[in-house]
Amino acid sequence: MRLVPVLLVVLAVACSQAPPPPPAARVPSKLEGMWSDPPPTAVGTFCFFSCTDAGIERLNALLDDPANDKRPFPQLQAEAAKYQTDTYLRPRLTEAALKTYPLDPADDPGFLRCEPWGLSKQMFAPHQLEIRRVSDDQIDLRYGEWEAVRTVHLDGRAVPADQPPSRLGYSVGRFEGDTLVVETSKVAAGITWWNAQHSDQMRVVERFTRSDDGNTLTLTATIEDPWGLREPVVAKKIWRWAPEQKITPYDACEPATAFKKGTNEP
Amino acid sequence: MRLLRAFLLVLPVLALTAVTINAHHAFSPVYDGKRTITVDGVVTQFRFVNPHAMMLMEVKDKTGKVETWNVEFAGRLNLEEAGWNAQTIKPGEHVKVTGNPAWQSAQRMAFVKLVRADGTELEPGRAQRLSAIEEERRQRAQQRAQQPK
């Protein structure tokens, strides 16, 4: 009978301890699921592929000017995009990158030979993005465009020093609150979304956050490349929550055979 | 087969393609986004695939010779967002199609609009998107007008 109080004390102490914390790398359900093309708003459409704060601010200024009320939206969109290129993107390019900027879209390997995009375009790909939990230590980013799949390691590992560069690079990630942060390096040299060359020294930090109302997902990507950029480019993209969407086979690409060169558009 | 009549109507148009819907590759090396043409004919095939849906149609030219035209659309990934499916356009349909002409191929265009024999129109998702944006702009202008000066 003397043992009973002792056991009760032990039991009480055990019950008073907090439950074990959930795994730190667990993906919040806020981000998991299917996302797709942005809402049909002016800013969402401007950021259909990718955009910058400089471009968004210019677009909003144009929309707020009564003198532009009669002008078609595509005109305003093109003007904001030109402003973004002239005042934000082009000044960030190094002399080396400027030598070939803007690249001729007719030379794009995806266009000529159906070669899937590299990271710098794929991470901004239009249409579906599925964020899928694979395990406690891994999530996949699955894109409709090219049916590309990126693996993000969440176990705190370092990037292997001998990891060879690849099209989509090597990604490690973590959560900061509800924000998924993905750091990618070891990316093979390729083409950026603003139509310039980048080197295999490019590094990207992506931050994925869901809006308070749950309807949109915003990516803010900081892109560094000591060969191609004087200073980082910070680019954005918006998706719409789209559980009804699905990724369909991407199996009918045909290499281009008849086209015109020299239609470069920055 | 119903009478096929082909005509080309070349018009300068706004660069609607500035509303970037095509992804996989740039539009400009293949198509002239500043012009549109319209042809009238019968659908022989509609392929609802990625990265671009394709349609073949038979069109008679002014001399009565039948030509095969190739119409390129955005991909299935994109068209499904606008509610399209593999049955949206059916072989045998008589249609009038407007599109941006290819630079290098005489019987090829990028889809802008399709009108069926009963007069109903089919437009890509970008038309719906532009319509929603114009409504947003109207509301924006109204709010601006209500603000004290």
C-alpha cells in the first residue's frame, strides 16, 4: 500500500509533461495541395509568369491614372513590363550577361528541341503547381508545365559538395512559421525568365506563403548569380488555390521547324 | 460536305498576346501577333494535348482547291482552366476561325476565336480574363471618382 502514493506521484508528473512537439519539418496543410493560374485580376495577370515589385507599382500607377481609363489593359501591361525591364532588370545584368541580352527566343532549347526548362523558368511556370508531402523529410513541387518535379529535402542536410549541376538543381528547405523556404543551388547554366543567360553559380531562395484568406499562394524568389547579376533579382509569382485542377500528360511537344529569328523581346 | 468558303481578312490588332497565356515557348518566332486572319472550313481533327492543342481543318481557297490548315492553341493545361475538354471541338464541325498567322507557314495560325455554324463563339481563357480585368478597372475608376478631391 505504501507504493500507491509513490505511483500516483509518478503518474501525476508524467501527465503534467507536455506532449512531444510535432516534427519541425512537417509541412503545414496550408500549403499542400493544387494551385494554378492566378486570379483574373490586373496584378495577377501581370504576374502570370513572373513579375517584380517595380513592375507591380508601375502597373498600379498606370491603372490609377484617369488618363489611361480608355486604354486597353494589354497596353498598360506591356508598358509596365517595359518599365520593369528598363529600370529593374536590365540595370542588374553584368557586362557578361548583357553581351547576349535579350536572347533570341528562337534559340530557346525548349522551343527548338523540346528540352524542358531549367530552374530559373520552371519555378515560375504558368498553370498547375502541386505541393505534395512525400515524407516528414521531403516535399515535392510538381508542375503542370513539362510535368517537372522538384524534390525539396527538409531534413537539415547540407548540399553535397560533389553534387553535379543539373537542370533543376539541388533543393533544401525549412519552415519559418507558415512560410516554406527553399534554397536551391547546383543549377546548370541556362536561361532566366527575363530572357538572359545565367551561370551554374546561380543560387535561388524561394519563399512560399499562403494568403490569409487561403485563396492565393505567393512566391518571392531571390535570385543571385555572380556571373550574370550585379545584385540579386527579387521576383514574384501568384497562384490561385485550385483543388479541381489536375496535371495532365505533357507528351506531345514537337520541335520547331518553321520560325523567324530576331524577334527578341526583353 | 457543306460548301467551304475561305477568305482571309488581315487586320491590325492589339497585341493580345501581351496577356501571356502561351508558356512552353515564345510566341513571336512563330506567329505575327499584330495581325489576324480568318478562315472558314470543316474540322478534321482536334488534339487536346500538351504543350499545345492542335486542330486541323479543311479550307477551300478562292479557286476551290482544298487546303489543310493547322490551328495551334494553348495547351490542355491551360484550356482546362477555361473549361475546355477533348470534345469542345468536334471533327465534322463547320467553323470560322480567327487567329494570328504564322510567319513562315502559309496555312498555320495561332488561335484567337472560333465561331460555330450556329453563331456561338469559343474564345480562349484570356478573353474571360480580360473581361474580368476590365470590370476590375471600372470598379477602380468608380472608387476613384467617389474620393474627395
